[in-house]
Amino acid sequence: MKKSILTYLIAFTVTSTFFAQGYEIKVNFKGAKDTLYYLVKYTFDQQYIADTAKHVKNGVGVFKGKTPLDKGVYTLVSQEKGIYFDFFVNENQKFTIGSDMKDMVNNLKSTGNSENENFFAYVKYLSNKNREVETLKEKTKGKSKADSAKFMNDNLKTLNDEVKKFESDFMTKNKGTYLFDVLNLKTEKEAKDIPKASNGRPDSVYQYYYYKNHFWDGVDFKDERIIRTPFFDDRVKKYFDNVIVANPDTVISEIDKLLKKCNEGNLVYNLLIGHLTYKYEQSKIMGFDKVFCHIAGNYIVNGKAKAVYSEETVEKIKERYLIMKDLLLGAKVSELYMIDTTHAKEVLKMGFDTAKTSKAVTDLYYKNLEKLTPMFRSLYQVKAKYTVLIFWASDCGHCKTEIPKLHEKLKELNGKIDHKVYAVQTKDDVNEWKKFIRDNKLSDFIHVFDPIHLNDLKTKFDIYSTPVIYILDKDKNIVAKRLSAEQVNDMLNLLEDIEKEKAKKK
């Protein structure tokens, strides 16, 4: 279902204290065909059918139940086209809504519910103003383009001023009501009396900070009804996607501020945790896994979000968190003890390729430790300003494209940026691996693998698919990660530019 100004209010899940009352909402639409009526409620950005009126006759249908509906804004939807609008279900859950299909909006009325009467008056006013705009457009026919533009601009300014005054007066009149709270969620808080910047224009920095600082004015995060509107989810998404600075630390700070406005464990608190956890765990922007780790570590694994996830899901989130928290930007990576192509077959001949159990591998390791020790080509032995750490597999189709491409691209940086490539083959097929290296002339890389299974790559480096590319600094701290082959050169150049800028400021 599409949201619009007229159909922009909805509902959700809240507990009522009036269990004995139940609800009874009679709907009467003169001239409507016999059909089904649906009562739709929303939870944040989801939609659910709360009830169905099946026996509609001559436009009359009834929604009725023994248990009160969750308080909020609902949408009435008809199976027949033409009936689709919003209304309030609050303390009073026994009332009538009616209209005439000849002009549904202007004939909307509610008996026994003053909140809906006030809301319908608001909808009627805006709908009629929209009609005035259409009438103005008709009047431009036959005018020149310049005359049409002037005519519309002059008249639209008048209409906009009228609408702004109406909305301001309406909000003042309804302050302290749930109707006010709902409409406040869609009201933009923009600065007035904006000071001038040094260039003589309105100060955009002042405007931004005013807008950001007043974005949540009047929003009560302790009132669970706010999630039962179409506006709250849009507002949350807009704030995190478009208003605040796209920086992990800023996002973390803003999340903490919002959650402090909630009652811990209430529906708004739980919903925000669920939404933001998913959003930042799925984020493709490098560095934003830090946000996921913050939410997981501070709200989920410590038991502050018991109502959000099942114990099984919490365990999965915890498992993911424990892997990711050690792989954030700036973290020092774990050492890797690997075997390169030179000693590959020699090591396999020790029996590691046929060992069937962890104990068998461990026994072989200690039995051959003296021989193995000088063969190890560890990650920390790589001395370079930057280490490009790659995890790939010679039987991976995507790797077969990306690795040779990366090899060619990195040649452009030889002699310009000090870097080395530590390429970890994640499979044990030595023949195919070495053949691929030879065929593609990948001689500039340090090629290693782990026939001993000494390194837990999945846990240490979050390897669940290949290729995976990290860039490490000289101390083996992560400075970039999960890059494509095309991005590596650009990132190395960017890191160099950042370092040069820092040096200039010293």
C-alpha cells in the first residue's frame, strides 16, 4: 500500500488497560459496493491486517472484538477501489465512521470520536487546497510560459502561506493530544530568523544545526503509540541516512541518545534496537560494522534486549559480534603462520593431507614441529608500509577474475608506494593453486596456505566467501577492508594522501 497525505496514518501493537471494553467500529459508506473492509495497522515500517469486516451490505460493515485494539492510527482499506484512508483508535474504541462515495473526503465524519472529527477536518482542508492547485493549473491554459510561471508562483505563495497558518493554528489548538503527537512527527522543524553568513547569504551551517538539534522536538519516545504511525519509521530512517554525519562514532553517539529517551524494554526501545542492529550489521559502508558491534556489545549480549530476540538469535549475534569486534578499522590483526609454495608438497607429505581428525593433525604438528618451524612464512614477517592481505581460492570463479586483475593494477604502484601482497589460498589443492599462479604470472605476491590447519581463518578474519581483501599498515593494523580489486589502488593512494596532509600539519 502506498502512503500519501490522506492515507498516511496507521497503527501497531500496544497493550490497553480496558480489556473488558473491546472495540466496535461501524463503517458506513453511502454508495459503496458490497465488498470486504480491512482494518490495517503498522508496526514501524510493516503492515498487518488487524481485522476484516466480511459482511458488508449497502456500504455498512463492522469491526468488532472483545480485546481492545492496539492504540494508534489505522488505515481502512476496501477491496473495492476508492476507500482508503486513515483514522485514530485511541482510548475510545467504539465509534462510527461514515462518508458518501460521491465525495469521500469532504463527507468524512465520525460519530462518537472527537479525535477523528478533528483529524478529518484537517484532511478536508488540505485536500481542498490541493484541489485549488489543480484549478489554478487549469487557469494557465492559453497563457505564455512566462505568464503561466508568474501566475502559478504568485498564487502558490498565497496558498502555501494559508496552509502554513492553518497548520500552525491547528497544531496550537490540538497541543497535548495524540493527534498533535502524530502530526508533529511529520512536521519539519526549520530555523526562522536565520543569520547571514560572511558571504551575505543565509547561514547554512546555522540552518543545519538548528534542524538537527530540533529534529526530535516534541517526540515522546516513552509513548509506544508513536510507532503506530507512518511517520516514525520515515523520521528514524531520515535522521540516520540524511541528517547526521555519516561517521561511525557519530552514529553510535546518536543511537545512545535516542535509546536513552526510551524506557528500557518498551516497544520503541526494542524496535529501535532491532532496526538499527539489522541496518548496521548489513551495512556495506566500510567502518560501519563498528556501529553493529557497539549495539551488540552494549545492548544485546549483555541482556538489555531480551524482548527483541530469542536466546538462539542472541547467541548468533554474539558469535558474529565476537568475530567482528577484533576486525574493526584500527584493530591489530592476528598473526598467521602459513606455508608458502616452496614447501607446500613437502609439508603435505608429512601426512597432513590425509589426517582425518583434529587429534591426528595435532599429533603430526608436534611430531614435525622442528622441521615445520623454519618453513613458516608468517604475516608479521612481511615488512612493508602497507600489506595487502588477500584470502582467495584457486577454484573460486570470482577469484580467478579478481586476483589477476589486482596483480596487474598493483604493478602501477611499484616504486611509488611501499606495499607487499600476502595472498592466502584458503583451499588445500596445491597442484591447481600452483598452476593458477604460474599461468597468470602472479610472481609479485607472497603465496601461502595452511595445510596444517593451524589458523582459524573464519574466526580470525571473517572468511565466509572469497576473495576478501584487507589493507594493513606497517604494524599490521587494519586501515581498510573488504575491498574489490578495483578499489585497492585507489585506497592505497588515498592513504598516502592522508599521511602527506598529516605531515604538512606537523
